[in-house]
Amino acid sequence: MKINYVNIFLLLFFMTTSCNSTMKNISSGNLKFNWSIAGNIPGNSNGQPSLGLAGPIAGISNNVLIIGGGANFPDGMPWEGGEKEYYNNIYFYRRQGDSLVNIKEHWKLPYNLAYSANCSTSKGIVAAGGENESGPLSKVLLINWNESTRKPEISYLPDLPRPYTDGAVAVNKDEVYFAGGLNTEGVSNQFYVLNLDDWTAGWRTLPELPKPVSHSVLYVQSNGHDTCIYLVGGRREIKDSISDLYNEVYQFDLRTKQWSQKASLPYALSAHTGISWGDSDLLVFSGDEGKTFHATEILLMKLAKEKDPDKKKLLIAEKNALQKSHPGYNGNVLLYNTHSDRWIKTDSIPFSGQVTTTAIKWNNDIIIPCGEIKAGVRTPDIILGKGKP
């Protein structure tokens, strides 16, 4: 298939222009937060600060914040030949006012793990799928903090039906829902549920997602009548083309077991984080709008087709320069109301936008740990958002 790069660049230009225009016109909300850096991932034993982590496990168990696994590039950026390294360290934090204090003990996950789908449940933190040096994983962990023994407890839940990384997960009561993800076969449109009170039944298959999707966020919230699952944004890798980035929002009614499309995001977004808020709102934090991501994909397609060694070198240099100059991700906080079916921009985070991580609601506060802040660059910071009165 012959790809018309001029047309693709024009398409990207108009997509970007349209997104910016929509962002200017979106209404502003009154929900605001006081944002601060509450803690960070510890440095190594040599006293060097942490490079930060993308794709860590993150959640709350017995009023303790748990962060584990993750990945980074310790030996150089990927375009410089640096290889991604995966980890199995686990860190535990207690709240002291607006600060997080690390419980300085050393524990490990049973295997290296990053980019799992994570959610906090009454039974513990579920970490479903993910990946490591061996590729996408089907394993599912349940992680708890035991306050009596002051030690973590890690057990296994039933495996996912297939290996998936970069999926999305949410919990309603004691039922865990898993959506999408990707593996060696491509991007998934599968939707599963696991009852934590009856593990032996394993993961049950639900009606397929409206689209194959990875790097999305899954929520549980009421639509005013029924409890529903909401699938927000994400992307789909496409062979020999640029990825589809989604602005679509879909609702799955747990009573009728049917999907329906709702009001779209103001712009396409993937790798964002989010939480349910109150009894009718969804919050979205940061995310990748795809401009640099798509431009990099186009250069990679050109490289795959180019035969001339000198032209290949020029394309590699152009791609490396593009990734090196990545501007970072937006700090927007978007709010969707399930009753009015309407999006607004409600706040801005005054730090580098964090993607490929998990936002957590801790009592009435928000925790966003680590994550990627630009191509190849992670942050060790743990961000706290406290609601303004």
C-alpha cells in the first residue's frame, strides 16, 4: 500500500488544529485541587536519585500506598540504543499530612512487571496482565499490606484468558472488569469480569468492546439510573499505518449488558489516568494527544521503506531529534458528568503531565505516582491533589 505522507501530515495538522480549537471552546468547571509533590521513589543504594518509573503497580491497601514494578531506561534513551529495564521492587508509603513517608523495607514482586492494569479493591490491589522482558503477561496479582505483620501479602488470582499489556481495569463491589490491551496478536476488543468472591469461576467473557483499544481508562459510575462501566479514550496500533487515537467514550450498562456511545472527549487522548469522583463524575488527568507520537510513527514507516543508507541516516537523525525535543504531556484535568453527558476542563496540574501510570483516590484526595513525562523520560515524583474548599 502506497502511503501519501503529504496527506497524512495535512490530516495531522487539521486534527491538531481541531483539537486546539475544541480545547479553547470547552467550558471551565469549579472543581479545583491544590497540587503538590508528596513524595518520590527512593534512589538506589549508591545514593543516586531514582530515574522514575513508567507503568508501575499502584494502589491503596489498609491505608498504605503501594507502588511496585515499573520500567525505565537506565542506560540511555531508546533512540540512543538504551534498552528498557523492568523491575520487581515494591515501595510502601504512609500519609503524614500532605507528605508520604516511605516504609523503608525491601520487598519484591514475584517477577518483573510493568504496564499492568491496576485497581484497589476491598480484597487488595489487583494488578492484571502487563509485561516484562518475556513480553505480555496473563498473570494477575493480588497485593495487600498486612498491618499486623507490617509485611506485604502477595497472591495470585486466575490468569487472564490471554496475555495482555496496557489494558484497563475497574472494580464494582467485588467484581473486577478488564478491557482491551494488546499482545503479539494485536490490540484487543475483549471485555472480561472476575468475581473476587468466586475466583474458581475465572474470568467470564462479556460483550465485546465497541473498538479494539489499549492505553485507555475504565471507570465505574452511576448514570443516574444504573451502575455503568465507562471506557474513555485510548488508542489502537495499526500495521503499516499510524495509530488510531480515540476521543470516543463508551458506556456499558451493567443491568442491560449493552454498550452505548456517549459525548466524546474534547480531543483524542491515550495513556491518560483517571478516577471516578462523587456520584456522577469522571476525572481525566493529562494524557498523550498524539502529535509527536504520530509524527514518530510516520518517520518509522518511512525508515522501513527506505533503501538508501544515507537517506536512512537522515531519517534516523530526524526521528531522534523529534523524540529528544518531545514537549511533554498536557496537565489538563477534564471532568465528565454522566448525568448531563458533558465534558468540561476543571483544573490544570502545575507539574509535568504524567502518563502510563495509575491515578488513585485516597479518601478525598488524588494520588498520581511516577509515570512517563516525555518520550523515554520518567518521573520519581508522587503527586498529591487535595480538593479546594
